[in-house]
Amino acid sequence: MEFYPAELKKTPHPLIAALGGTDYQAKIISHISAINEDYVPKLHFIALPVTHRFPVKKELREKHGTLLNQTQRDFEGYKVEGILKSHWLKKHHDTLPSVVLFFEEFDPRWNQKDWLDQEAKIRAQVEGLRKTLSARECRVILLLIQQLDDTGLTPSNITEERLSGLRKRLDTDSKGLILLRSRDITRGAQLLLKLELMIRTFALDYYKLQAKRVKRYKKVLNKSNGLQALQVRHSFKIAHYYEFRRYTTKVLQHYENAYRSIVSYSQKDTETRHFVYGNAVLSLAEIKIVAEYINFKLCYHLLFSINNVKAALDQFHRHIRAFIELYGDPMCLYEHWKWVARQYHLIGQLLSEAVALRGTLTSAGLDSSVYKEPYLYYSVAAKYATYRRKSAAKLLGSTASTAVQLSEFMVLPPIFVGGEPIVSLVNSQTPNTLNLVVKYRQALERSTPHAKQTIELLEKALHHVAVHVSEQKASRNRLKTRLLVHIGSENLAAQDYERARLELDKAKALYVTEHWWSLAAQVLKQLLICSFHQADTLGFIDISLQLLSSVMKKYILPKERQYVQEKLFIAWEDATKLRGPFTIKGLECIPQQSHEVTLSISHRVFDVHVKFSNVAACIREQISVRVSIQSSFPGPILVSSVTIFFSDPRYNTIIQHDEDAIEIVPSPVTSDPENNLFRLSLLFGMGATKEFDIPLRIRKGEPVLQYLGMKIHIRRDASKDSHEGSNPSLVFCTSDLVKQPIMLKPIKPYLLEGRVPLMGKGPGSPSFARRKTFSDSAESMESISTNTNSQSLFERDYNLHVHHGQSLLVTSQRARAKLEMITSQPLLAGDFKVQEFLIRSNEDSLEKAFYTLTSDPVPSSNEPKDAFFFEMLEEGLQPLTLDATNQPKQVFPLQDIGTHCEQRFRIIVRSSKAAITNVSIKLTYVTKSRVVMNLEENFPLTCLDPFKVDGMIYPHSSQNDQQREKVLVAMTGKQMTFVGALVCQSAEPLEIQSIGFHEHSQSCIETTFIAGEYPTSDIVSSNDVRDFILQVFSADPMDNQPLGMLQVNWERLKTHTQDDKGEIPSTVVTTYLSLPSVSFSRLPVMASFQIPQYAIMGLPVCVSLKLVNQECKVQSVYIRTIQSSSDFLVEGRTNTVIDLLPWDDICFQLSLTPLKLGPLRLPSLELRLGDNDTSLLDSEEQLELYVLPPAQVA
């Protein structure tokens, strides 16, 4: 609001003038001002000398008739020269008082003559003031100051008589003349309180009378419907008089009337620069400035007096809509934009002051909370300030030749607000003309720092945006960026290129980050201008490349792109040819060294794609790398060379331009295979693409070969065939080269084998159903490329998915040969076995091939009895020589074979015990390409015992079948029989020579071995059984007593093989089989039978049953017949319970009468202990009795 006069901006206070020269004047005014601080309105006191003269009101015409008729006659023929005089506000604020305080000294000690002289003097001064202020309804209050106390000096009636006489002569009352004694001039004195109230009342009455006076004139104008400019004036004055009284409702009402009148006045004619209505000739500029004053008053009171933000903003937008299209004189269009920018600046300042006072503003009723933010209006003000700058530059450029300097003008302020100033030249007596005013305004506009003013507005907007962000906790990056762009543009207009470039760089960085390419293109154009004026060659090149990048193609016209490319290469070749600042700088602006540009997304003038043809390759294998380079330049471009970088520097490739190869198919011709140098036409047309394949031969080195990036060189004179270092080059470097190298995982050794260590690879192994091996995946590139839904094996395990297709796994050449085992039958413990293997060469040719053998577990010693591998010598089968780790030392050569051929070889093994032994065969050979290959395979060899022993004890013990299967149990004191079975487990037929028994050395069991009757050379095959019997007896109980070992002497029926060296000799193998252990237990009650040798049919025979209690407690035995027979009649103690005392025995007889002849099976008896239901007899044991006829006995 610094562009407004102070009397318009500050709050109006009733003006009180204090005239006089007494010492008590300042003290009295300070006391009254202190009292007035608690009341509204505040009074404004000014101290003036006694000689001061107030302005005299202009003379009125002679009055005739009534007030209405007189007022009408006053306006007849009245010519309106303006709406509001320039000094009117200042006159009522600082010059014309509402109340005049006249201070004069009073001394009660004066004699009559002195008092009369003083009275005459006071009367003359007061009459003079009244005469000057008689037409203004201004009250004059005479304050007599008595410094001495009159108590005891003069009678009190004399002072009162003198004051009363003075009041009569001055024609005033007690309010017009007041005596202040020294005791009354103290803070809080009652007389001063009354005096302050009286002064405030008189002041408010004065402004009330002034408003009524102006209302009378307005009433007459409303009836006559003329002189609308005076209606604006009268409404403004009435509102301002109410403003002195703090009557906010009336203030807003009359300012509103004034605003409506001036808006309707401005809408009558918008085609001419001046408005002519009746006798009124007003300029549009004057109307807009007066409307601006009224709008300021309305917005101010709506914001600060009644705190209505919505109403204030509605008033402002109504104001803008009313005048935004009233441009006025086209030759002074910049003045219109100046006015519009000032309106937005004003509302922004008002809102910022309101925020500073209240903290936050309410958004009630607003369409958006943004409308109450000051930064919005500051930014729009900056926009129209930019319009002003551009319009002034356009309109004033044509009159620059006839321009007059601002110092040559002599200017007097205008009489009316917004009117034309009185302008004349210093050295000329030319009267004030419209042409001179226009030239003065043009000179004033030329001297205005437009860009600086706009930048100030934008900085205020940025400040309020920062405040808003801190309060709302919301990011406004896009808004900040837009303001930064505007600030940069204005700095560019102000020729502050360094700061402009700084601000524009910030905005461009954010636009590029958020991919706002259209806005970034606009910023880059301005940055290009900055770099040109700074004569910054490298910056000019960098910005030009950003404008030519592929992402900017849609947002820049083709002609502009071609122009930028032309200037780009002129700057690179010789920047002085760009002229302007580059010419001034001279040769310093020409770069003397190569300049690298990273092909980031904002500098992508070349689109580069590189991909290996294979996922993996072996050493010495030939592969190709597919390279695609697409130019985004709008015109032809000649590239001098292209350098491709790999993680292994030995593969780095240089492709040089060859003019003669322009028409050749883009396939490079190798000029130096060792140094990877190639030649190819590198002339790119508009948007052209070059695609070619680079051959690479894989060398031994790191396990992963990775594409790192590419450099594209453009030399100053690319047409010459010279080395890269001879001329500085413009180098385009892909972003891959500036990135941190990828950290690869360590190679997992099981990838090449396809199985997890120590887990095998059979159907039961976790490795059986696992993913494919790397070697299997790498066999077919098509299988990997088609599987787009899942990552390939090498991508997951080697972390190569970061750059798909730009990494190559380098492995040693994989062996194509396969090793298989032909023999499928298991080994037999103690016997020699020939294992036959088959080698398939497949795609490899085997030269200088040999193999070595290892076993797991290794032999326990290097003794021949523990040897596992054997060989056939003249002396017979001999074990292989072992090294310190008990593994064979020998190397076994093989014959050379070609591709897709087979070869067999055999090994002789023997295992001394039944177990699984892993045999590892490592095959080493040389391929046709002279690469040494190693192939290692593991084969599990299963060794079985040729026989196994099964059997059981008879008679059975009282245990159930399940317990009987786990352990053999026999009874003490009774001969038991172990019935055994020798079962053959060999898949091949075996010849048993003999079967024998060996007792345990520490056994306490009495044994008798009885073998079955078989041929001397008994031949058995798989699952054949041979029985034997072993009778055992023990008088004492014992647990898990070994019975002994079974010795079987056998040999393989067919031991010869089709070996060129002869047959393996047949040998007899002795196998020892451990018999199961037997536990002997003692029963609580021992039961035994005595049966006669024979019986006679029809005659009873006695069978004795003896029961012996073997424990020191009473035993109860339950006896019953469980199987009735028709062969005998049974009599005696059956189905009864017998109690046995400790260590007691009892014997009783059963009578059996046989009814048949011959061997008869006796009826079965069940003997059970009563307490635990333990059986004393085997239920399966059967007893027989032979029955004779009677005649035979006789």
C-alpha cells in the first residue's frame, strides 16, 4: 500500500487543534490524550501557534429562496472537473480541525485595568478565529489557565464575575470558556475527564453536521439525475465523515453507494479515453483511481472492522470484473496493467496484514481455502506486472527516438485524484498540453524497474507459500516451482542472468523429476537465452542437448529443434560465430578439451540398446552383441566413433566411422580382432537407427561378463580420419557408466551339477524335483526368452536381472560326454564283482582320455583284506595301490573316440560287508578344440549279504506273537529247539559247499546242531530256503544270550565275464551269519507230565501231572481241558483250581481210557496261574499215546 497517500491508508481520527503558548498546553493535551485512550474514536491533537490561520471556506453565491432552490441554483452551470480533490483527505486529516482549543493565561491578581486589557485581547483573538471558522461549524473552546491558587488573594466572586462577563462578551456558555487551575491539571482530574468528554462530543457533532451538509447536496442531485460524478464525490465524503465517527455500518453503506455510482459511471462509455457527460469531462484513469480508493476502503473495513473475509474478497472480485476490460488508451495499455497489478497487490497486502493480526483467516463461504491466501494475489499481481512490462516494451519501443528524459520535465501534482498532472519542460515555456503529459508518462514508465517490482511481488508470494506450507503441513512444490520460473523470467528481463539461471535451474530440475516435459521445455528455452548472454559455451551446449532430447520432441516445434541443433554445433565448432557476448569473450569461449554429456532421460539425444545373443557362453565360444543406436537429432549427424565398455576391459570395442561403408549393410568389418576395432558408417539421418552385431570370443576370466555402457564421440571435424585424442570431442556417455557396478553373488557350485551336496540325486532326494541346472537352462536361448513370466535360473542366482540381456555368464566349456553304469545287480559281501560302464561322447570328441577312481567311504586300512578296488594281473586279482588317503593312485587310460561314439570299460570291486559305497569316476579328456574337460559322476554300489537267517524257538513260551517276533524266549530247565532257516538273497544262483555251526566262546548254553540232509554242492537262488535245527538247554535264567554263528561256504555259480584278458577265477567265499540271541526265563510254577509208553484200548491208563512251586509265595493254578476228544474218556481233576504252598510240589493223576487203536493225540490241557493269568503250557504243544489192542498184549 506504499503507492497510496498516507491519509488514505491511516485510520481517520477527529482533529483537535490546540492554539496558545502557555507552558501548561502540552501537559494538558497529554493528560486528555491519556484519558481518550479508553474511548472510541481516538482524538488527534495538533499544537499550533497563536498566529496560525486556518483555511477559509470558499464563498458561496448569494442566497435566494429556500435551501432546496438555492442548492439547485448552485449546481446550475456547474462544470465538473474532477471527482475528488487531491488535498481533500489531507485537509480533513491534518489541517481542518473539528474543535479548536484556545489556551490563554489567567491571573486572578490582575487589577481592573489589566484585566480589561487582557479581556480585549482575548476577545479579539477569539472573534478572529470564529470569523475564519464561521462557515465550518467548528467549535472554539477558550481554556484559561490559572497557574496560581487564588485562595486568600482575591475574593472568589471577582473571578466569577470576570469569567461571566467574558462569556457574555464572547457570546458563549460555560462549555465555550473553561477555567483550569493548577490543581486541576493532574492525571485523572474530574475537570479533565469532563473536558475530554466535551471535546469528543463536539468533534463527533462536527463530523455529523458535515455529513448532513453533504447529504443535502446529494439529495438535490438525486432528484435532478445529473452530475453523477458529484454523487460519487458526495457519497465518498459522507462515508469518510462517518469514518471519523467509527460508524462502520454507515461507512460501508455510503462507500458502497459511491462504488456503485462510479461503476455505473464507468460503464456508460468505454470506447474513448475521456468520459463526457453534460459538463463533466473525466479521464478513464481518474475514474479507475477513484474506484480504487473506494475499493480499498471497502475491503479494509470488511476485513478489519467486521472481520468478513468472504465479503471483502467478493468486493475485490467485483471490482476486478468491473474494470479488468477497461483498457483505455491503446497507446498507454501498460498503465491499465499497472493498475490491475496494483489491485491484486493491495488485496494481498490486506490479507497478509490480517493474517499477521489474527493468525489464520476463516474460509467460511469461500469456494476454496486458497482464495484467502495472500500468495495467490501476490502471484497474480506479478503476472499483470509482467503484462505491464511486456506492453511497455512493445509500445515504448516505437517512440524511443523521440523520447524525452525524465529530468527535463517539471511536474506539478494534479488538482483532482487521478487527474492529469501539470507538465512543462524545464527549458521551454510550452504550456501544459496532452502531448507533453503523454511524453511525461512514457518517460516515467521507461524509468520504472518493471522486473524488479515483479520480483518483489514473487518473493512475497514465495514467502507466504512457505508460511502456508509450515502451517498446513502440505507440500506446494509445483506452486513454488511456478513462482521460481516466473522469478527467473523476470531476472532474465532485468538482465540478471546469473540469478535467473539459478532460479530456472531449480524449477527445471523439479519438472524433469516429475516428467513435466512441456513445462521443462519452456524453462529450457529461457535457460538457453541466459547461457547465450553469459557466453557459457558448455552450458549452451548442455541446454541445447536437453532441448533436442527425445522426451522434448513433442513439445518443441521441428523448426525450433533444427535451429537449436544448428546453433549447438556452431557453438561446439567455434562459439565466436554465434556473435554477441561470445564475440566479446573471444577464443576463451571455445572448449579446448573433450566434453562429456551423460545420456540421462533429459539428455537422451541417442537411445542405446545393447543385448548379448546368449544367456551364457563357454570359454573360446563365439557370441555376438546386438547394438542399436537411434538418433533423436532433427537433422543429420555424423558420429566419429563409438566405444562400448564391458566389465572385462579386454572386450572393450571401438567402432570408427568409415565413409566408404555408408551403403553397406550395418554389419561391422573387423580390422583388428585382437584390439576389437571395427569400421562402419556412422552417419545418422533424422531420427535414424543403426543396428549391428559385434562378434566376441569368450576368454578366460571373471565368471560374469557385463555390459557397462557406451561412449559416442563427435569430433569438431568428424569428417577427417584422425585419432580420437587429436581433436576435442563431444562425448555422449550412457548413464550406465556413472552408476555403481553391480555386486554379484558368489557362484554356487551346485548349479552346474543340478543337485544339493550330500543329498544325492535319486527320486527320494530333494535335488530330484528341484529346478533345472544352469547348464540345462543355457542350452536353449529360446526356452529362456519365451519364459517371460518367471525369472530364469541364472538371473535369480547371479543377480543378473538388474540388466536383463546385458550380462553374460562365462563358464568353462561344459563336458558333453555322458558316463553311465551298465551293471545293475548288487554286490555280494566278500565276493568279487565286475562293474561295467559306458561312455557316450555325444558332441565331444575324446582324445587323451583317462579316468580315476575314488570310493566313499574309504577303506579302513591299506591291507588287502580291506581293499575295495582290484585289477586282474598275471598273478591273479590284486588290490590297487592306494595313496595316503587310501584312494587308488592308478590312472586308467581310454581309447580315443570321435563324436557320437561309445566306449565301455570295467572295474573289479569287492566289499567285505553289506553297505552302500559311492564310487566316483572322474573322466578327463581333450576336445577337438584342445580344451581339457573334466567329467565326474558318482555311482552308489549296493552290497548285500548272500544269505540271511530266520527261525524260532520250540516249544513257544507264554509270550504273545508280537513279543516273540522281537526276541526269542526259552524256559530254563527244559530242552528247547531253535528251528532255523537259511534264506538266499542273491539274484544270481549260488553253490553252497557246506553249512556249519560255531558256538559262542563265552556261552553257558548247551547246544546240539543238526543240519538238514542236502547234496554236497547244493545250488540255491533268490529266496531259496535251507533248514537247520539247534537244540538248546539252560538251567539258569539269562538275557540275550548269543546262540553262536552259522558258517556257510559258497561260491558263485557263474563267475566268468566276456573280458579280453580272461576270466575272473572262481573262489569259495565263507560267510558267517550271527544267530539271534535267546533269553531264558524261569516260570513261577513248573509243570511236567509222565506218560506211559503205550496203552490198551478199553483199559484205563494213568497220566501223572506234577506241579512244582518255584517261588516263596502261594500260587493258584487253574486246570481245565480246552480240547475234548472222542478218542479218550478223561477222568480226574479237571476244571479245578489247585493252591500250591511256597516251594511245594504236588502230583496227581488223570485217568484216560482209549477208545481207538494206534497213535492218538492226547486231549489238550490249559494250566494258568490265577493271579496274572500266565499260561504254564504251550497251547500248541501236542502229546501222543500209542494204543494197542487187547489180544496183542496177551
